[in-house]
Amino acid sequence: MEKITKDMIVNDVIRDYPRTITVFTRFGIDSCCGGAVSIEEAAKRDGASLDELLRALNEVSN
């Protein structure tokens, strides 16, 4: 499986790894209307820690 990176698009990650929706929600990431941006952009926009978010996403995607 591919590692989830900061450059991946939120909606693509959710499509490929459905369990990540709970992580995005926990970190306050808008994955509905704001899901067409990279994980890095979404984290900045929504005030989430990028490192913590990526760690959590990769944990549930394995």
C-alpha cells in the first residue's frame, strides 16, 4: 500500500482509504466541501497539525 503523504488530495485519500474519514473528522478537516485540496493545504486551512494528521492517517490506512 502507498503511504499517505501531504501532497495527496483529501477526497482521493478518503476514496482509496475509507476509514480515514474518521481521522479527518477528528482533526476538524472539512472533507466535504473542502476536500479537493492537498492534505497539507487542508491542515493549514483548518488548523490541524500536519505531522499528527499524517501519522494518524497512515495508522488507519494500514
